[in-house]
Amino acid sequence: PGHNTSAASVTTNSIAFKFPFVLTIMAAVICNGIGDLCKAICCLPCRACEFICTAPCKLCSKICCSPLAGYVAVTLVSHLPILGVGTKGLVGWGSCSDDNIYLWLLVMVMTSAIHILAALYLAIRIQNSNDTAMAELTTGIERASYLLCHDLWMALYILVWILFAAWLILGG
């Protein structure tokens, strides 16, 4: 019986020795898991903000470094007021009865939006080095000439530009 007691005390001592170590590992695993979860939740808004802010910054740098940056700037300065004031006028149109003026304003707002989109399209597309259609063209003038003469979207934009000029004459 004495021998069994000493074996039981050795087993009890080894369990007593290992038990705090096991608890420490379990606590570390649980706390690290909770800590990682808290870190992921707390950092999520920062990561979302970084993602949201990075795309416009890349777009802005592409436009500002484009050979057509001046064209984009002039287009924005000349068409954003038409777009803003025209949209405001269209939204508050309910009380006026002249449908011809409403139609004229609607077409002006739409063509101004198309002017802005076309300027951005040209500025970004002229810099696209991965564009297979313009791979052999190296200078900005060659690329712009190709886009103005061979690109479907630019052909449609030229038609919109002609409509815009005619619409200005009709409205004047």
C-alpha cells in the first residue's frame, strides 16, 4: 500500500506541475485568438479607408501625369458648372411649363457629362502601356491620333461633340 501511495503522489505531483503550464498555453491561445479578432475588427475601417482612398489617388496621379492633363483640367473647369447648375435646374423643374427649355437643359447636362468622361477616357487610355492596339505607338501624339481616328468610343464622342455644338447654336 505504501508503494501505491508514492506512485499516486508522483502522478499527482507531475499533474500539478503540468496543469499550470497547460492552462497558460490554453489562455494564450484563447487570448491571442481574441486579440487577433479584435485587431481585425478594429483595423477593418482603416483598411477600408485605405482601399477607398488608394483608387482615387491612383486615378488622380494617372490623370495628372498624362500628356492630356491640361485638356482634362479645362474640360472639368468648363463643364462641371454646367453639370452642377444644370442638374440643380433639372431637379427643381416641376413648376415651369416650358418643355423646350427643359429638353435643352437636359441635353446640355448629358453632353457635359459625356465631355468629362471622354476627357478622362482619353487621358487614361493614352497612358495605358498594356494596350495591345497601341503597343507600337510610343509618343503621346501618335497615341492620341490613333484614338481620335480609330477608336470607336472616340468616334461616338466626336458625334456627341458635333451635337453639342449644334445644340449650343440652337439654344442661342
